[in-house]
Amino acid sequence: MIGQFDLYGVFLPWFSVLALSAYGLFRLLTSGLARLGFYQAVWHRSLFNLALYITLLGGLSATINWLQK
């Protein structure tokens, strides 16, 4: 992914935009999972959250890369 994102004259790398988007999705998803009681079945919540964030970030990156082609 080459290029930058222009936010009112402030140029940001695409990876930082994707990381912030993934974090927003992550927060929504974890609050939903907590309400459902999903974390009672998870052995190590912090490791699960890290894996979930990395999966979301990779999925967003792959989707943006696919859309650019």
C-alpha cells in the first residue's frame, strides 16, 4: 500500500488510518462480546484481544489492497 491519506492538510500513512479503523472495530466487537458473555469461555482475554485486533487489521489491509486492484 503506497501513498498517504490527506486529512485536511495533514498527511497520514495508510497504515495508521487502517490501525485506527481496526481499533474502532475492535472496541465495538469487544463490547459486544463482553455483553454476550463470550469472555467466560476464553482462557486468556488479553491474548485473545491481541489476536482479534491483529486479525481485524490484517483483514482491513487485505480488503483495501483488494479494492485498489
